[in-house]
Amino acid sequence: MVNKINKIFLGISTAFMVSACSANDSSSANHSAANAVGGWPTDNVAFCSAALDKASEQLDGFRKHYTNPNKIPTQFENGEAIYTNFMGWTSGFIAGNFWYLYEHTKDESWLNTATKWTDALERSQFNRKTHDIGFIMNNSYGNGLRLTGNKAYDPILLNSAKTLMERYNPKLGLTFSWSWGSWEFPVIIDNMMNLELLFNASLATGDKTYYDAAVSHATITMKHHFRDDFSSYHLVDYSRTTGLPKHKQTFQGIADDSSWSRGQAWGAYGYTMTYRYTQDEKFLNHARGIVNYLLTHKNMPEDLIPYFDYDAPDYPEITNYRDSSAGSLLASSLFELANYVDEDEAKRYRAAAMKMLRSLASPEYLAEKGENGHFLLKQATYNFPKDLGLNTAINYGDYYYLEALTRCKSL
């Protein structure tokens, strides 16, 4: 398996070999800022800092426009915002955005805003209607704990992990995903993102039950969700009796055997994060396999912002919508993955991530101040098969854009 990954890796196009973000880049930040291209510093760390500055200006308008933390903007399309409440799976991203801006600016006003929008989610610690409680609570309370050390957040996060564990089936070794539909035991690739809540609960309590459940879920998902080329299905429906897959499909992509771009990025991010907690090489190599599949894909656009499905260009009748949220998510994944591989591989991953971020910061994807409903990114795709959220703004696209910029800035 490792040799196969290395062979794929060697095929990465030299087009990705732009300057990688590094700690040494910051020493030339002032010089590079003075020689900016397209209004952005040429130095990568300086660029990421400047992009966060610009994001803070846009999201300052956001927080002034959307003032009710119980009415959470999740998308903006056709001139109107779409909202969710504390129960919705996207409800934690806005608080998370505000935490990243506080981390960047150290401005107490962002601390107050982040705290306000986080506190509004407290009831979600007992949200049993979604497996995505990890998204909701990690992005809000998790970031808050990381940045402030507020011990009042500890029991809320632990209760959230306990709630998620109610969906874990020890016989199957998997965590149940959707609570709707006619599936018997559906598991979606997105659920890899919720495992961080369990890993952190294990660290906080010393209880290995949470850790073991997360590792089991990641291992079985790796076995059944992925094809030989490291592309993945969106959903696998398991038999509660045998524990084996009954059906595999790609619910938000073009076809069951296609590569839905956000799903591929959930996998890249999820297995990179799983390696962070486990240090198990099988998870690291799997993450490498996924990202190398994506970076060498014949349909990866030149600007490295994926189509909503990597197979979209192969269907002449389909509009090739981009998904900026998949791009920001993959960029954030690459910055972390670069920390765990050798120097040459790390440079290539950081180079690709930087190209993605600079593309996202271009007028094609980044909204001007006051536009786009005060969201940051344009050209996200929510659910193509259902004709929902095409060429839209989505709060989790903004979240992972800010996270990727933060990871670059801190190198």
C-alpha cells in the first residue's frame, strides 16, 4: 500500500510547485508585502495574514447584519440568507469563524462575539438528532476552549461526546449517521470529522472507550468506503446483523461511483486528524493516498478549486459548478498533513494548499466587502442532485478557509 501511495505521489504535477509556506517565509514578509501581486503580498505567510485581515473586515459586517445567535446563517443564495437553529449540523461554523478571527486579531470584541454565538449552542450538547454534534461543538466550544482555556466548556464538550457515543454500535464498530431515510445503518464519509470530539473526550477523561470507538470507526470506514484508487463513496449502508455493507452510494455526487469533491476532502481531513491522535501509520498513509488521488486527478482544475464532483467534466450535460468549500477544506487538510511527512512531500502539499488559498482569495471566489450576504466565499455547491445551493455561499466553506489561513500564518 505504501509503495502504491508513493507511486501516485511521484505523479503530482510540477504545477503545484509554487513557493511553500514555511516559518522562514515570515522573515521577508515586509519586503514581499511591498512587492504585492494583485494586491496581495507575494510572501505566503504575509499573504495569509493579510487575507485574515480582509476576512475580519467582511465578517465585521456579517456580525453587524446577523445579530441573533439563535438564527444562524448557513447559506446565502439568490440574494437571500438561509438559516438554521442550534440543532442544525452547520450551526457551529459561525461561532468557529469568530473564534478564528479572535485568534488572528486578539481583539476583545471578537472574543465577545465568539463567546455569544458559542453560548447560544449550549443545548446542542444533548442533540440526539444528528451525528454531526462534533461539527457543532468542536468548532464552537472546542475552539473556545483551545483559545481561552475556559474550564466551563469542559463538561459541555464531554456531554457532547457522550451524546455522540449513543450512536456508536460496538457490534459493528461504527457510529450511526443519518437519522432519516430507509437505510438500515448508514455511515457517511462526513462522519470522520466528528471523531475529533471522541478523541478529545478520551484525552480529557483518560477513558479509552472514546478513543477505541473513534479508531474502530476510522478503520472500518477505511475498509469499506474507499476504492482501490483512494476515492470514496459518500454513504455505506451496513447490515445491523452481519456488520457488512449492504449498499454503497454517493448521495450528493453525480453517480454512486463518482468522486464527490467535498466527500473526498472530508476523508483527507478526517484521516489526517485521526493520525494526529493515534500516530498510526495506516491512517497517515491513507490520508496521503486520498490527497495524492485528488492532486493528480485528470479533472482537477488548474486553479485547484475542485468541481463539485471530480467526474463532472466527463458528463457533457452537467454544469461544472465549482465547490469552493471543498477547496478550502482540502487546503486546510494539506497544511496539517504536511506536518507529518518528509520535507519534499511537505513542500508539495503546502504549495498546493497555497495555490488553493490564493485562488480562493481572487475576485472569482472571494466576495467584496458588503457583498455575498457578508459571507466570504462564493461558488460553493451544497447539493447538486437536489438542485440546492448551486454557486452559493456556505458557512463551512468560510470556516475552513479561515482555518487554512490560520494554519498557514502559524507556520
